[in-house]
Amino acid sequence: MSRHKITDGLHQRADGRWERKEKINGKMRWFSSMEPAEVWKKRDAAIAAGPEEKAKENAGPTFDEVADIYKGRVMEMKYGTQRSYLPAIKRAVKAFGKKHMREIEPYMISEFLQSMASSAKTTVSNQKTVLNAIFQTWIESPVWRGDRNPAKIVSIPRGLKHTKREPPTDDQVKIVKDHYLDLDALPAVVFLCTGERRGEACGIQLRDIDFEKKTISITKHIDHKGNQPYVLDGAKTPAGVRKIPLLKMLEESLEPLRELPPKTYILGGGPKPLTTSRYNRMWANFWHKYGYATQLCYESKSKLANGKIKKYTHKEWKATVCAHQFRHEYVCMLAEAEIPEAIAIQIVGHANAKMIHEVYMSLKPKMIEDTRAKLNALISMPTTPTKTPT
């Protein structure tokens, strides 16, 4: 705009500063300074930067801004979900942090997932889930009003390693069976005879067990956050709320607890669920007896009243067999017992057969041998084979 005097178009305030008010790129802006020339300099710079600012506005918020909102939602989810999703959010922000949402193309997401090809399939799948959720957060925001989700149309890479969960060894199962009346064996017996996840097993109370009808009701689970247990209604999944059979081995091992109050947790034998540390000690103590534990050593420091630092050496046992392996053993037992798949799915608390087929089911040597015997019986070869005429 043409100006006869440098102060044309400016307003001098009571404090002596010169000011200009002007609408630039649809937004009202104010520029002020003690020097009129400086006011015009600021105004001209804003006009020059207009196209770039408009482009950024059109590109949407930065990825890390939206990811931060989604992270807040994840922090309200179950602790187990947080442990899976929070690292995925961190990786995504590292990859796309300062990029604007509309700048992120499907090929970028595909390349990012390809860079994780050495990770487990579950890890990459969780990463894609998180990316999809971050873009959905942008789309559903009444402020940002995003309009595209490139993560939704990208497939996870093929050929990712998919580690099959293995059941415990025959020797480990035998140890539990041979020593099921040992009080230290109770956690292992519970897992072997119920096939429950840790949180669900830790949530079983005496009142959940019907000793007459020989059933156990799974209606809640324990969510451990750090060392502290939190009782949550329902099982880990909706399909997990169910009744399962009370096996004789577990019934006999619970005999010492039968006279305790109904609200007693069978793992721990008290009115409160086990803490993480106490559960780990119970599990390790049993397996240490039979050679399935390793000793860990670590140091800690503390500052004394005199200002000196004292070092402490700690030693503890860690079991080399995982409790969740007995969930896989339980599925194998269901298969060996020829329990129909539809019933087995409900007993183990899965919504469908996919987990049984792809993760838990393991062909044990005895199952293969039984199959061989049954197939031989079906073939029914004649005692004396007929010779081919020469």
C-alpha cells in the first residue's frame, strides 16, 4: 500500500507506541513498536510469511501434538495395554514427530513398519494399531477435523517372525504332578489345572469355587502396576468371564485353605491379592527346589545420614519356566482329551479359535504317537499282504 507519511495507517497509543491492526490471511493481527518503521517491518514480514503459514495450517497439526493427546487416552487404559502401546507411541513420535499430519503419506508409514522387520509380529501389529489410532484421534477432533488416515490402508510387512509359544517340558509337568500337595507348588498347580492367565489366576477367591459342582467362576482379574495389585471386574477379555471345571488335583491341593474365609485369595492365602514381588518369590521358590531357576545378583546404593554412599548386593532366584506356558499345556490337554473345539475355546476364554490354532496349540510327541496309532487302526492293513504277481 502507498504511504505519504510513514505514520499513515498507524495509531499512536497513550504510551507512545505506534500500532497497526490489519487482517492477514483471514486473521486479525496487531503490530506495535516505538518506531513507525519497525511496525511496518513487522507487518511486511507477516505478509511475506503468509503463504508458508497457510501451508502449515493446511497441513494440520504436527504428529507429536496429536500423539500427545492419544497418549493421554492410553494412560486411562489397562496397565497391560499401556505396556504395549506406550513404547509404540514413542517410536512413532521419533519417526514422525515434527511432520504435519497431512504431510505423512502411506509410503512413509510402510517404510517405517518395514524398518521394524526384525521385531516380532505382535510388536509390529501393535505399532500399526497405534499409528491408526493417532490418525483417528486427529480425524475425530472437533478442533483439527482431520480428513485422512494413511495408516489404515497400509499392510504390515510379510514374513515377520512369529514365535510359537511352547508348553512346559514333560519333566516340568511331571514335577508339578509329583509334588502337587507341596504348598509351594500351588501356583503351578493352579496354572496347570485351570489354564488361566496370571491376572485371572491371582484373582480367584475361595468364594469363586463351587466344590460341590466342581466349577470355578472367573469373574475378575488382577492388574499389577509396578508392585501393586488392583482388582478389576471381569476377565482380561470379555470372553474370559466364564466357568471352568475344578480338577481333582487342584481340589486336593486346596484342602488346607478350605476353612479360610470365602474372600481368601487362593494364591497367597490372604484377604488381599498377591503383590508382584511376592508372586515372583512364590513362583521362583518352587522351581528353585527342582533345578529350574537361576540366581540373579544386582547392586543398589543408598545415602547414609553422614553423607556416605553405601552399596548393597542383592541375590534372588528367577524361575526359568514361565507360568503362561502352563496355559499352553492346558490347551494341549484339552486336545488330548478330545474336547470339542467349540467347548475348548470357551473354557480357555478366547473369542475365537485363532489363538488356539496359531499360538497355543503344540503337537507333543504323545499326540503324534496317538495319531499314528489311530490312523494305523483306520487303515487296517491285512495280516498277510497280497503279493504282486510276477
